[in-house]
Amino acid sequence: MSTAGRPTEPTPTDLEGALREAEFVRLVAAADADSVAAAALLADALGQQETPYQTSVVPLAQPAGRDTDTDLTVGIGRTVADSDSIIGLGEAAARTAHATARELGAGDVALALAGTVAREGHPGDDLATVAAEHGIERRPGVAVPTSNLTDGLAHSTLVHAPFSGADGAELGLELPATDEDRRRLASTVALAVADDPDGTTRGSEAVEQVLRPLAGGPFETIGGYADVLGALAREQPGLAIVLAVGKLDRDTALEYWRTHGQRAHDALRAPTTSRYDGLFVVQCEPGAPVETVAELAADYRSPEPVVLTVGTDRAAVVGDGFEDALSAATSTVGGTSEAVGRRGRAQFDGDATEFVAAYTEAL
């Protein structure tokens, strides 16, 4: 079933037909919440029709491998050499995967919503309609995965404000009992972002994704579910799939999420930064999750439209028009990179200073 040239993104109907015909399916997903959710949705559908499959989550591109012409390889949220088709390069992979899974008699609505919200910030009309049919609707409040809102807001990677990080979590809030309490909390969060002396004007828009969440799923809110899924995708990709298929206990998932969020917020507390025309660079200490730091910095800290975060041997970019510079920098210091939409990632062999110098020289 191999095709020549670059694989195209199939419609749900086309993908459903290909999955039915395949004797073995490889699902190769990027390490993000949307891609992991999509892989789990397709895996569930394949399991129900008893088609053998293999699922992997890989940070950067690698050949998919193939044993026979009856194998089907699907790249999810990333390019994959030798793949038959790719989903998630345009719209959310979870949306396509859910529509495909429904045609095969499967489809976890909460998981599809989490992946789509993680990618696009909203479910879209079609999924919102399906969500309402399953009793998942918006409510006042904030999108966190825990009933303890101090914990939820401290470690959320959807927002960065003075209350972010364990040391700054002084709101002291449990789950509010009334909608009015939830509205007051949402206003408090929005004002904290707007009044943050280190914040950006974009922050007041970005914080909207945390407010008035879809309520439901295994983690209090859909946005909270997306946050946990994204953290695991970057910390423990294999466990992210286990979580998405419903076989990882909640407490274990939340511990990884807390650790991930704490590292990201710590990296933004006292960062080493440099500023160029159109570019804001954040150099991170070892262990910092550079992709999450880049996303938070782009929304809540960067005075420039493009953010580059660099760690010991990894880098991430958020913005537009960075592809050539990222590719050139990676080639200069030795490594691998890829870009999907407004996000890019790289792994390299040189040190962080060399990578930044190569990147800025390529601008």
C-alpha cells in the first residue's frame, strides 16, 4: 500500500477504508497531546475490528519500516518516511481520527475533544455538537485537571502568571461549589495575567483558553485532560498512549503532569534570555521541557513574535516563518529538526550557545 512521493492527508472516509483493508497497521505519532489522542482513537478502532497494530510516539522523524505490501503506516502530526498517509499536518489529528473511528464503530469523545482542544484551543462546531450529545458542555471556571484548584492552576501549562509554580500557588482554592464562585475565580485568573508586570499583551488573549472550560472526561475538564496528556507526551511518550487508551491510573498521570509543569514554570521564573529583531531566545537549564517553555513564553513572556527555547541538546520554536533558520541551525551543529504548523523542534549535537548562534546567523 506504499505510495510514491509525499503522502496526502486522507479524509476520514478514505482512512477508514484503508484501515479496513490493512492486515497490519503502524501508527507513528508526534509527541504531543493531539497526536497521541489521535493514535489512541485509531488504535481503539483497530482493536475493535481485530486488526493487528503497533503504536509508537517519537519526538522527531524516523523511517517507519515495512514488512509487507499489506502493511499500512499512518503518520500522525508529523512526517514519517515510507508512510502511506499523514493526518494532523493541517487540522487537528484527533478530529480526523475521531471521525474515522466513528465510522468503524468506536470513538472516545472526551479523548477526541482533549486532542483537538490541545491543538486548536477549541473543539470546533462538529465536535462541540457531539460533546453536547454526550453531556460535555461549557461551565464557568478554569480548565484544570484536578478538583483542587490551587494544585491545578499552579501546575497548568496552559497559563503562566504569578500563581504558577508550587511556590507561587497561594490562591488556596478547592473546587468552587457554585457557578458564581467559578466565575469569580475565572476573573481572578484573567486579572492576574493582565496585571502581571512581566506579562505580554498576548497573554490576555491566551488566557481565554483556560476560562469557561468544557466539563467532563477523566480529569475534571477537557482542557485539564489535554494538559495532562500533553505533559505525558513530552515526559513519558509511552505512558501517554497508555493514558489515552484508559489504562494509566489518574494519580500517576497527575504526578508526571505536576513535575512537567513545575519544570516549565521554573524555567520562566529567572530565564537567561536574549532578544533580536523578531526573535526572543530563552536558554534553559538541563531538564527543562523546552517545547512547553516555548509555548508559554510565546503567549505570556515574549516581546517578539517568534520564540526559540534551547536546552542542553534540544530546541523548540513557536511562531511563523522559522523553518529555514531552524533547518540551517540544525545542519550547522549536527542534528535533526522538523516543523509542523507554528511549532518546530530539534535535537542537536553541539551546545546551546552554538545552536543559538547558528540560528540567528541564518535569519
